Amino acid sequence: MDTKREEKSSQSLAPLQVDRLLAALLDSPTILFEQDTDLRFTWVYNYDLADVPNAEPILGKRDADLVPDEDAQRLTQIKQQVLNSGIATHQEVPVTLNGAIRYFDLIVKPRYEVDGTISGISGVATDITKHKQLEAQYQMLFDRNPNPMWICDLATLEFLEVNDAALALYGYSRSEFLAMKVLDLQAPENRAGVLQAVSKQRTNTDYSHACESRHRKQNGTIIDVEIDSHALTWLGRSARCVLAKDISDRKSAEDAQQRLNAKLETKVMQRTSELQAVNQQLMTEIIENQRTTDTLNLQIERLNKMYSLVAAFNQATDLNEIYEVAIVGITDLLKTTRGAIMMPDPSGIPRYKASVGISESYKRAVEDYLTSSSNRQETGTVVIANLADILGDELLDTMRGHQGIKAVASFPIKYQERQLGKIIIYYDIPHQFDDEEMQLAQTIANYLSVSITRKQAELALLASESRFRTIVDNLPGTIYRCLADEQWTTLFISDSVESITGHPSNSFKCRRDCIQHVIPEDQEKFTQIVESAIAARQPFELEYRVIHADGNIKWLYEKGQGFRDNYGNLLYLDGAIFDISDRKASELRLQQSLHEKEVLLKEIHHRVKKQLTDSFWLTGTTS
């Protein structure tokens, strides 16, 4: 695969805000899908979240078959660009479903073959409609907030938005206020300090600014205000949200009190103490903000790795590759060098399927220990932060004595309450698992369970298709399925049709190809019976004659019926065809034999009647 192309693809995904990323993965319903180079869906997971009851009918379809034209054009343009450029994209798109507009956070990546060619796309669509509704609610809270608030552009200091409380406080109309800049609102003596604070905010967008200032109202009155601001992105622009509180009365009272108590040392000390407390609080907030930033950066890193892990699950070709992807991913995300995946064998004994950092002798010892049903571990989550705290357990003693393992945690791999196996994580030192690590490990276990179940279903489907093919090939007749379109396109017809008609199966492209081999006098009956049965939603049976490729006439018996979906729409025509030429020949011979016997009986009857007549005549004459 082209490494530069992958790097370019990953670089094109600009990171979302942290709250949007968390919502997309943890809170919002997510649809996973894959499409080929014709943008036809080849796999969909969780499509019922889009209010479509069954994902199967969309396989093989395009977006234009599922959503309104305008939405389909938008989606097709986005996905086609990924196919053409080989670069992934991350966009927010509106889609009309069941008459209502829904918003989706859409991630689309190219899907590569081993030789580096693009074979299609894979994507994740997360419903963020509720998030959009929350944004509208936040706007309403801003407008109706009783405290004066505004939003200003950090680069130009232009006002971008203002609420009614601010207009009432300062006496400006909305158009007048939005036509000004931040410095226009400041008292002259405060402008230098404001510019200094803005400079800090521009170099450090996480800088939170709280202060007291002096502002000028529309009528020229100077008021004291308490300012609290924080960074945000507003319509794609770096901005600050500012909350102002009129403290003129409080400041007047404080000034009066300071003038009255200027000579009192206790008041001076009290004020000094208050200032120290404010400074300490500010320092605490700065430290806390830094911790929050570090935590968010770690979460972003983990989310990106999680996206890559899910993509690797989807690209895995067999179960062993899925196990290897999972163990590498979870040890990387949880910062450990040891881990394992155990799955039960047919007798229910847990066996290692993938591992890293543990010896073969240890794995054999654990499997031998678990052979006894009394030693089977719990099926739920098990966390031991320090193995030294638990004494007298044979398995734990083995861990401590031979492997140097100090902490361990196992997470169940479940699918629809069915236990599939477990993921086990080991640490060389005691380790206290926090809530985020627990949630991250269980999320990987959940993704792993889906991947295992899906791959098992794929393998079962292949086996089922093989069994079906064997059954069809051994049937005495021919099985077929036609698509319910204008031509009745043939989707499947067994190879045995060649032994019946003398023509290969690939020559029957549609229903019309079958009809052309029917002798002319049977064609009308052939078409009428089938169409009448479909209209009546009944099975059909008919016998007709066809011209074999060698020129002979063959009698065929056909039985079939239409297949409809849950809404009554005709999807397919299924049926079976059998060669009954031998039976028809036997019937003809039987009819000929019956006719010959009937002629013989008539001749015998005639002769007997004549003899009786002659005897009667002779008897009468003698008398």
C-alpha cells in the first residue's frame, strides 16, 4: 500500500473539537458501512439507527436509491472525491430521512487492496442531530441570559454577537453595538491593559481571563464591570465569549469603605489576604486547565488510535488476524507490553488465541489450571490492581513467581449477552485502573466481539453457500431465481439446465431467453399462467414443450412463485424446472395401448353378438 497516500489521507482529517469527538464515539449512534467503486453498498452495520428496519435491502444500492436527490448528490460527490483522490474526508452532512432532516458526522476513507489499488470506501456516519439541537438551545440560553454577554473576534476585536441584557446595560441598539469594536467600549485608561490581555489570548487560546474593568455606556457614563471570558470557535473564527457584570454599586461601596477604613490595618490585611486567595485560585485554575488539556490530548490520541483499530478490524481476513489486531491495539492504548486473548475450545476450556509478553510455559500452566471446571474464571470483568494483596491462589502465585506480573485485568468479550471469550491485560508493577481505562478496554472488547461475530457469520455463509451449491448440483432438475424487473433478469440458474435444454446456463440472461426455446403453440400459455399466478400472489405450475439444442422436443414441468418483502413488494421469481419427457412418452404409450385394447374389445363384442344372432336364427329355423 502507498504509505505516502496513507499519510496524506490521515493528514486531511482535521481533528474535531473534543466534545464533538467524544459525542461521535460514545454518545451518538453510529453506522458503519462499505461501498465499492461504483458506490454500491457492500456491507452495512447498525443501519437500523437510520430508521430503516433491515439493512439487507440496501446492499447493492447507491445513495440515490435511499435518500432524496439533493442529499444523494451531496453524498455521492463527497464519496467520489475520496475515490478519485485517495484522501479521506471528515464532514458534517444533512440527510432527509422519513421526512425529517437529520445531521450526520461523516468519516469516509478509501479502502485499498494489497496491490495498492482502491477497491472502494469504508465509512462511519454518526447521528449528531441531538448535538445540533443542543447548539440551538445554547444559543437561546445565550440570548436569554440575564447577565450581559457578547462574543468578539480575537483577531479583529469586532463584536460578532450580543445578547439583550448587554444592550440594555450599555444603551446601544443591536446594530450600533455590532458595528463597534472591543476598544470602543473601554474607558481610555483601560485600553492598554485590554490589548495586553488580548495578546496573551492570541498566543494561548486556552488562557482564561477574569478581571474588573471600566466601560463607557452609550450616554457617556463610565461603569465598573467584572469580566469573565473564555475561548471558543464561532462560525469558524477564533473568538472569546465574554460575560460582564455591572459592579458599579459594589465598587462605589468598596471605595467608600476603603476611604473610611484606610487607617485600619486589619482591613489592609484582610484585603491582602483576599488578593492572595484570588491569586491562589487563579494558580489552581491554571494548573487544572493544564491537566484538562493534557487529558483531552490523551483522549484525542486514543480516539484516533481507536478509529485505526476499528479500520484494522474491518480489513482483517480471518479470525487469527482479528485476534492479533486486537491484542496489539489494546496493549498500545493501555500502555502495557503484555496481554492475551482467550477463547473457549469446543469443550469450553479457555485457550490462548493471541498473546504478547507472556511465555509458552506460562500459557500451558494457565490452560492446565483452567481445565478443571472448578478453576474456571468469572465471565465478568475482573481487576486486580496488586497481586500481592491476594495470597494462596495457585494461578496468581504462578503469575508472581514465574512471570513477574504485578497487576492484571480481564474484560469479557460478549455479543448479545453471549460470552465469546476475554481480553487479559498484565502490568509489571501494581496498577490502579481508572474509569477511562476500564471503559476503553471494554469498548475494544465490544468492537472485537462484533468483528468476531461478523467474521464467523461470513465463514458460516461461505459454508452455507457451498452446501447449497452441492444440493443444487445434485438435484434432478434446475433451480433458478429471476429479479423482478422488466426483463426478469436471471440472478441464478443451476448448470443442470444445459442437460435439459442443451444450452449452457450463461446463455439464460433473462426470462425472455427461456421463452424463446418454448415451442410457439405453448408460449402464450407459458406467459399467461406465470403472470396470472404472480398477480394473484399464488404459486404456479405448468407443463410445456421446448426445442432442445439437438432439435428434439422436450417436455418440461415448472413450479415456482414470486418472493416479496415485508411490504408486499415483489423482489424475485423463484422456481424449479424438471424434464418429464420420459413420463410423457410413457403416458403416450399407455394411451396407444388403451386405444388398441378398446378396438380389440369392440371387435370381440361384434363377433360374439354376430354368433349369438346366428345361433338364434338357426334355432328358430329348426323349430
